Amino acid sequence: MSKKIPQYTYRPLETPASVRVLDLHPAPAFSDPLEASLVHVDRNQRFLPVSNEASSVRSYDAVSYCWGNFDSSCVLLLEGHAHCITPNVDAMLRQLRRDSPKTRPRRLWIDAICLNQHDAEEKATQVQLMGDIFRQADKVRIWLGTASDADSIPRIFAFWKGLAATIDHTSTSSEQKGLYLSALWSSISGDADFQPILDFLARPWFRRRWILQEVSLGHHIKVHCGAHSIPWAWLQEGICEMPLQYPGFEKKHAEAVQSVRGLRQGRAEYLETLRLFHTTECSEPRDRLFALYGMASDIDSPDEISDDAFRLHAGFISYKVTYAGTWVEAYKSFAQACITAGKIDGIFDHLASFG
């Protein structure tokens, strides 16, 4: 009779500047059990001059992905203890881990594992830091999900790269661009059927609200889909060349293109960011606000305000992430903070646009 593996228990973070980083241990076979450990890193020490060995301990890659369904039926062994994860996270970790036992563990920041999801106070503190967590990561790795041969991912990546590299921005009309898209895809895939591209744009990652700040604030971004990868710059440039109306396009395809285009603008005022990305999705109503917190150029947590008079004069919104109340309370608190910051016109604009 096999012995039951005890569940992993999180060790509290030492300071508000501390984060957990996952050390994902290498394994020679894809099917080998997932094993890892969690290391506490002080972000205030992140960029201090250190030895090469200490620097590797502080460095990490942040991962942008979709949780998938909430069926936590897979197991990650954290320091010999069981930690339940979703099938999508399981597949992602297997693709990202190194396969040579002689290599160091891959160091990753993954919210489903590095945040104690059952501690509302910790979660609120860490969510406020997520912009900095992705900004300070060595790399951001985007995980779009698993891929089969039928998904044609190598050809799709070649299509985005070819589109970004060859389109003539100065003389291409909408009609010419449509013809060029069809011809390019046919030349790469050997098939005129555009369905693989439509299926690709329909992947849930493109509709996820949290990915916006994760990508807009990241550096050295790489996209993974199954075992295949492409630099984000190529993918973004290619998708941005897609028209919003194209044969076979549904609302979700156009919204995917719009979101990727919107990521070009970088940080903007909070209310403008909410307007620009209003079609993106999240399962928690309060996260419609919190997921864009790190992208806002005019936000300041009350804990960090050093000169109230200056902040109010400059139009900064004093607002703190909290999961303690209901979503209605969170929205009311945000509206009050906007009005206090002198943005009542922006509130009325939102009411007129979205009700």
C-alpha cells in the first residue's frame, strides 16, 4: 500500500518586498514527475552588485499563461510535498523544465504556485507587486498551451514572422493585404484553409486580462506553444498586420488582434487602460481592476505616497488592491479614488460608454 504524500505548506514571506521563485528541477524524460522547490527572493536586493553565483539565485523568468480549468488534478512535488496544479500548468512546466540533470534548475515566477492563493492578504500585496515582478524578470515566457501536429504551429509561427517581415506598410490597401495574407499562408502551409490561423487567435491566452500587464512590462519576451517557440516581437508584429475584418473572423478573433495592437502603447492612465482593454476576460470581477494595476501610469498605492499634495495635484489615483470586500465595494472604492484625483469626467465617460 503506497504512503500518501503530505500536502505542501507555504512558508510566510518575510517582507512586503519578498517574492517566491520556483526552482524547477531538470529531468531527462518528459513524463518524469515534476519536482521543484520554492526560494524566497528580496526584490530590493535584486539588482545589487553580487557574484555570478548569487546573481543566478536572484534571477528568474516570469511566466504569462492561462490557468485553464480549475481541475487541479495534477501534482507537483514541492520539496517532497504534494502541491496540486491544473493540467495546463502541468504541461507548461514539463515543456519549460531543462532535460539535463547536470544543468541548474530553471527559475520561474508562476502565480498559481508562487502565490499562496488561500491567503487573501498575501495575494493582495503580491498582486500590487506583479507589475514590478514582470518588469524585473530576466525574461517573460508566454505559454499559449499545448500543441498537436494538427495545430500547425511551426507553419503558423512562420506565417506571423513572414507577415511581419514582408508586408509593405506604405502601399498596401485592405484588399491587397487580404490577398497577400491568403497567398502567404498558402505558400507556407501548402493549403488555402485559413482555419489553423483562426484557431490560433482563438486560444484563451489572447482574451486573458492578466496577460496585458505581464507582456507590456516585460523584457526579452519569448512565446511558447507546445514544444515550439518564437520571439514575441515577431508574433506581435505579425498579428498587428491582421485586419479586424477577414473571412472567417468572429468577434473573438478581432478582439485578439485589438488586444495585441493595444499592447504597443505601453503604460497609460488607469481609466484609459480600462477602456482600451474592456473586452478582455477574467474570472474574478475585482480583477477587472486589479489585473491592469501595474499598467496604469497614474496609480499609487496609499502605502507609497510620500507627498499627498503633489500626488493630488498631479492627478495620481490613490488606490490599494484588496480582496477583503466584495467586487461592488472594490468598484466604489476605485470610483471614489478617481474622483478624489480629479478624474470625475473620466468616470462619466465610462458610464456613458459601458453603463
